[in-house]
Amino acid sequence: MNDQDWSPFGEERSSPPRPTPSPGRASVPPPAPASRPSPHPQPNPPHDQTAPLRPPSAARRKEPPDLIPAPDATTILPQIPSEPLPAPEGADSATRKKQSVKRHRDGESAGRTRRAVRGAGEVLITFGVIVLLYAAYEIFGVSAEINSHQEDLASELDVLWQAGEEEEGADGAPVPELGDAFARMWAPDIRPESWTLVEGTELSDIEYAPGRYLDGAYPGDRGNFTLAGHNVPAIFQKIRDLEPGDKVVIETKENFYVYEVREHEVVDETQIDITAPVPGEPDAEPGDEDYWLTLFTCHPLWDNYERYVVYSQLVETYERDPNGDLPDEAIDAEA
């Protein structure tokens, strides 16, 4: 007797008949009838091989939602009516039209104002850049060009002095033509290098060097040795920094002439008595003390309607040795 034929009440129970499988089709045995729990459970009851295994969530599975909404199932995009909406009440009134026109004109006026301000700002910035470039050229570009020409003039002067011919120019040097070099000038308080001086004060003469006023004296002569130079850093702009007692040295073929600064003066551009044999006294005859050196340039710094003038007097003369050294006054600001 098997387990299914046993009853807890000691009674035998007949097994229900098993269906006969149909040919060609697999048969599934029917589920076992419910039975009461056995007072004597058997270990490891046989597993029901006929029950299909399905995950618990299979019964709760639903069809996936439709991710693409139907044409009428979304309100993301606004619906445009097929017919225009009626204008609000009072839209056609004259007052409303005037207000609309005024707002439109105010908007155009504000736009024009912004464009005008922007345009003015761009013009000012451009102008500022041009001024800066011009100032940079005046300081660096012009100075480099002048220094280059000064080197050429210095070389020409050395050739003239080494020729060895005595002539009627300054200290036996050849008589200079307009624009020709004839001497050097040293002013260690404002410039470590020397200037090469040229003959004449026309613009073509003094383009790259200080020039001698033709009616004035030569270096070391009685009277007024007058030099004019452009108001640029490489020439005479810094003569404003010379102070009384500073030395200015003129070098010729035979001598060094040491002048000492006396005073400064600003005069009108038409005041030519600064070039007189006795500066400021056009009718006076030069005396034993009237060995003058006058330097002048345009004034103020960025204009030319006045002249800045520096007056100096001769205090010492040294004989020049072509192979010797420069005097201390030419190279030492404290000498």
C-alpha cells in the first residue's frame, strides 16, 4: 500500500482511476486531491514535478505604457486658433493708438541715442590710440632717427678735423656750409652723449641737430654764441632741467670751451633780442665779460608760440688734444 492508499483513520482508500493518455499527445497528470496534514510527516516529501514554475511578478505584469502621446493627448504646444481673436476693448481708440506710436518712437529714439553714444565712444577710443601712438613715435621713433643722423654727422666732423688743413673757420676748421657739422656740445647734467652741431637754423638745417644762429658768435668768441634746437627728447627738450651752475662744454678742432649756466627765461616767439651780442640788450656793445652761450627751443612742450631760453657764460678754456681725454666738465655732472 502506498502513501495515497493510507488514511489516518485506519481505513483503506481506493485510488482514483488514472486517465488513459491519448496517442500522440503528452498527458499531464491531474493535481493531487487535498489531504489533511499527516500526524506523522514524512521527511523530504516528493516534489511535484507537474506544477509549472513562474515568477511572482508574472501575475502583476502589465502592458508597457504608450510613450508617444496621441495627437490630441498633449498640451505642450499652444494651439493656434484658425480665426484671429477679437481685439480688446478700446484697441481702436485714438488714445491707445497715440500711446502705441509714442512707445514706438520712444524706442527708436532710445536706439538712436545708444548708437550715438556707442559711436562717440569708439571715436574717442580711436583718437586716444592715435595720440598714444604719436607720443610713442615722438619719444622713441624720432629719437632713434635723430641719434642715427647724429652718428653720421660725428663721423663727418672727425674726417674734417683729421684733414690737418688750417682754414678760417672755428679754431682753424673749415668754414662750414649750411647744414654742415662744425663742433660738438656736452651737457652731462641732462645727456651722457654729445650733440654734433651744424651751421644754420633753418628747418632743413636743424632737422637732426642743434644749429648755430648765423649772425651770432662762434664758440669761444666775444659776443653771443646762439644755438637753436627742436623741442624733442633727443635734442633740446631737456634744457629745461639745466640749473644755474651746471656746465655746458663746446668742443672744437683745437679747444674745449666750458660755459656755466646763469639763468632761464621764457619769451615770446617774436622776441629776437635773445640772439643779440649782449642777450636782451640789442643796442649794447659786448664787453670783456660778454662771452655768452644761448640755448633755446620751442615752448611749451607740445606747442611753439613761445621760446624757452637758457643763458650761460664762458668760465674756462682747455686746449684740445686729439688723442687725449675729455675734460671732467664734459663727462661728470658734479665737476
